[in-house]
Amino acid sequence: MNNWKKALSFSLALLVVAVLTACGDNNEESNSDQAEAEQAGAESEQASSETEVNAEEITIGQINWAENIAITNMWKAILEDKGYNVKLSVLDMGTMMQALETGDLDVSLEVWLPVQDANYLEEYQDTVNFSEATWFDNAKVGLVVPTYLEDINSVEDLNEHKELFDGKIVGFDPGAGTMEVTEQLIEDYNLDFELLPSSEPAMLAEIGEAVKNEEPIVAPLWTPHWIFSKYDIKFLEDPQETYGGVEKIHHATRQDFADDYPNVSEYFKNWKMNDEQIGELIDYVENAEEPLDGAKKWVEENQELVDEWVK
């Protein structure tokens, strides 16, 4: 009887040891599975980020306007520092919007609303993503003349002095929203003037030459722009507000861009600049041997601001 009890006790002891060992193994396997799952999740997140960075190049449309050249090169510098491959494609505004619609272009960084580019918003709002976010909130557009033309302070004064200007308004890129609004302005005020298209550099050269010789000239311009710090020019009053009041500058992307580049999409939404910042950036880009070099210098000196956008 005693032998039987001893044998039973020994068997029960073995059973307890076996159960405890099995529980330990299960806990180890559970912990191991959890660790593997966490590692897999981290690797998946990293792979997702790497996939975005290593995807096909991001193509940003560029227009030959001073501020547009500055901001496109700024974003090229910022994004390439983040590991993206960025291409700048020089286009006019109309072609740019068509390219966004077809997906041949990824981003346009400069859309003026509610007035200047309202025609593009109306035409492409169902096929192009126009951002609600704005990167500049105090833009202005209007006709300008040199300040020494003291008797001309309003658009309504122009017809009276038509001969002074040879009946010509010196314009820039055909197809630009501001050029179309200027045509509307001519109609609204019954101006006996012709709007002459050219390019922004050509228009600015004519303004510079006229101011140098103290000659009359009238042209559509906007702020932010470096020219106001170089020449004494003034906006003409626009009582009918054909050009609108304060304009805000948005960006636009092709429809699937946010899905393909969620991080970059967030960067653009966080982007904000004021007069001083955009003015300094334009100055750096204008005075560099290569626009990208000037943009890189500005980014380096304003890294704290840039970090707020790309956080």
C-alpha cells in the first residue's frame, strides 16, 4: 500500500512539472509571436515609407514667374533632401492644368483664388485636386504705373491719358489667369487700350527701362514680387474690384497624388510663407548662378521654418 501511494505521488509530481513546462513554452511562444508581429509592423511601415521615396519621380510644373521659379526650386531642394527624385517641367498655366488632369504632371504650386485662376478652378475642379490649404494669404493683383505719374491713380484715369501710353497695356504670358482678368478689366471700364502679351521677363524689362527713363508705362503686376523693392511703382485703384481684393495662393495636384505620396501631400498642406520670407527666397534665387543653388541656401538658413512644414 505504501509503495502504491509513493508511485502515485511520484506520477502526480511528474504531471505537475509537465503542465508547468507546457505553460512556460506557450508563454514564450506567445511573447515571441508578439515580438515578431511588432517587428513585422515596423518593417511594413518602413517599407511603405521607402516605397514612397523610391517611387517614380515627382514632376512639379514651373511657370517663368519670379516667385514660381523660387518656390518650385525651394520644394525641389526640400524634397530631394528627403530622398525624392524631383523634376521641374516648364509649362504655361493652361498646359499645366491639362497635364494635371491627364496625370502627366503631379503638382502645380501656384493657383491664385478666388479671382485670378477662377476659370481654371471652374473648368478642372472635378478632375484636378485644388487644395483648401493656402501657402500665401495676402496676395494682391492690379495694374501698376510708376509713382512719378502723379495724376494717374485709378484705372478710371487711364482713358483720359490714353495717348501717354499709346493705348497699350504691357502684359506677360498669354493664358495666365491675370491676363484674362485684365481683358475683363478693359471691358468693365470701357478702356480704349490693347493688352499686349509677352512674358514676365520681357514685361519686367520694359518696366525697368521705362522707370530708368522716367517714361509712362502701365502693366498688370502682383505681390509678392521683388520688383516693388527695386522700382517706385504703385497699384492703380480698382473701384469695380475686377481684380478682386486679397488673393490667396493655393496648390493643385493630380487626383491620385495624395494616395501615392501621402507624406508630401501633408508637407504641402503645412506650407506657409509671409511677405518677408518669399521676398528673401526670390532674392536668393534671382542672385544665384543657378536657381536651385539659391533655393538650397535659403532652405539651409530657414531650416527651422522648413521643419514645421515637413514634420
